[in-house]
Amino acid sequence: MRYSMSIANGTRGVIALFHKHLVKPNLFPKKFNTMTPKLKKLREDTTYADKVTVKEADARRELEEAEAFLKAADEVLARLLAQME
């Protein structure tokens, strides 16, 4: 498998490259397509707003999704590294 170097400009660029190189070619589960924009918006809200209130249930759900994302990323990375050997 051959990869070309791409450079992302900002969060939007990282998300675009993530989808182009990992989701679109089915290397990463598509169920995370809706998660990345939602988490980006939450990050922006908490960074730039004066005050943000998040319900505990919402925070727990986002944490569970983030943990599932990290688990999937570990699995994808292990699979890609194995292919390079």
C-alpha cells in the first residue's frame, strides 16, 4: 500500500483528510462519519463561548463515542502496520 503526504490546514482539513484516506477507502468504520463534525462543533463551542453547559448524559455519550473511536483507530493502525511488514 502506498501513501502520499498531504498537509491539513486546521481542523476542517484534518477531518477532510481523515475521510479521504481512511473512511472513503473503507479502512475506518463509516459510523464515525457523524461523530467528527459533532465533536468539532462541541470543541469550538467550549473553546470560543463564554459559558457552555453540557448535560452529564450527553458528556457520557460523547465519552463513550470517543472511546469507541480510539479503539477503532488502534485496530486500524495495527492492521495498516501489519500490512507494511
